[in-house]
Amino acid sequence: MNTHFREPSGTSPRYAVLFPGQGVQRPGMGEPWRSTESWELVESVSRASGFDVAELLLTAGQDTLSRTDHAQISVFTASLLAWSEFRRRESDARVGAVAGHSLGEYTALVAAGVLSVADGAWLVGERGRAMARAARQRNGAMAAVMGGDIDAVADLVASLQREDADLWVANHNSPQQTVIAGSRTAIDAAASRATASGLRCSALPVSAACHSPYMEPASAALRRALGMTHFAAGVLPVVANVDARAHYGGSQWQELSGRQLVGRVRWVESLRTLHEELGCTDFLDIGPGGTLASLARRTLPEVPARKFTAPATVPA
């Protein structure tokens, strides 16, 4: 129950805007935005990050987009394009708070005015490159475990850790889905044990164990970049992945973003904070895919959740 804020009946929605992370990228995902006023953001992101973002958004194939650094800057930019158009098309919409899943947290910080577009793009570029290097140093794997709650999955992970397996809980995405990360051997063992326990386990198409100690080699480079970045006061609260608490801008995000690289994404708790403590009445998924709207419905089915759709493309 919302004990902090009660929305008067008959008023317009107070949105919690959700930005997706790596994994939702797909070829051609920039095409719907190409003829919009917001497309000018692509040049700004390219210049700040050092990537040819237009090529990634328009012509790159799935293999190219699957690379960690390419995926992250692509999803970040596509989400920014969608956010910019949302503010143009629904200028009267009330946004109460924002949150982003993993990489999406950087998009949320830009949307909240904590980071400039240029600083956000530069950080995402540095983060993606550092994570790609870490994954090459130590190949990892991730899997989604479904059919049990977080406690059941945590028990499964703990049982394998007692056998010296490199395995951790990475994301708590919904009451029915928890993502684990670690070595390929540990993920395979977890999948076998999960099936025996009546759980379903599905490997994710990644070669990195994100949000686990396997990303520690990337920490030094990311923290250096964070230390060189200005975090402004911002205009909206951002719910952080690592503690599921609302934060405004300022240098606290250097520490929060550093912890996020190797820490668990507390998405279920974050959704509850957005609704129950910050008084958001509706969830709005802005960016490629529609995964976050789906997770919101599974977590808080009584709260409306929708996807902000891209404009229809006009054939040449």
C-alpha cells in the first residue's frame, strides 16, 4: 500500500519512466527515429563516445550489436531518442521519477538532468569498453531462473558457492525471474540443479558475467571515468539499482554507479519504491523492446504499465 503519497482520483497518471539495459538491441532499431527532430542526438552521442552510432542504429547486424560496447551505446542512444520524442509528443505528461535497468540507469540519469547527454554518452562508452575487456579476460555466463522466488534461487546459488562455484545472483527482475551470473561451468551446474528442483533455467546469449565479481577488472577504469564526471543536482529522483532507494543528483552517483558494475540489480524492490514511496501511478517503458513493462506487470499487476511506441516509419 502507498503510505507516502496518494494520487487524487480523476487526475492524469504520474509516471515512473523505465529505461532498458543491454540485451534489447536489434538491427535497425534507430530507423523509426531517423526522421524525428531528436535524431540530432545521434551526432552528439557519437562525438562524445567515439562510436559511429548512426551506423550501429541503422545498418549494423546482430553480431556487431551483440558486442558489449556496441550494445550499450546503441541501447543508450535509442532510449534517449525515445525519451526526447516522448517529451515532445506528450509534453503535458507528469513524470514523478525514473529508473533504469543496469545500463539503463545512465539513460535515467540523463533524463533526470543529473548527467548531460555528452557526459552520459562518454561514461557509457567507457563502461562498455571496460566491460568488454573484462569479459575477454575472464569469460562468464548468465542465466534466467524462473519458477521460484528470490529465496529459492539464492539458496540454489549458495549451495553451489559452498562447492567453490563462481556463481552469484545478478538481477532480481520479477517475483518469478532471477538472473544468475558466474563461470560457464557454474551456470551449467546451476541449470542442472534448478531442473531437478522444479525450476526453469534459460541461458542468456552473453559471454560476460555482468553484475558479479567477474566485472571487477572493469572497476578501476569506470571509477576513474566517474571521478572525472560532473553529476548535477537533477530535476527528478532516480531509483538506484544497488539499493532500490531514491536519490537526487550529486557526487553520490560516483559511488552508486561504481557499485552497480559488480552489484545486484534490485529491480523488484526498485519498482516497489517507485510506486509505494514515490507515488508513481503508472509505469512507462521507454526504449527498445518492451521487457520492462512486462516485468512491471508481473511484479505489480495492479499498476498500469505501458510501452512508449516509436513513430511509424514511412516507406521511401
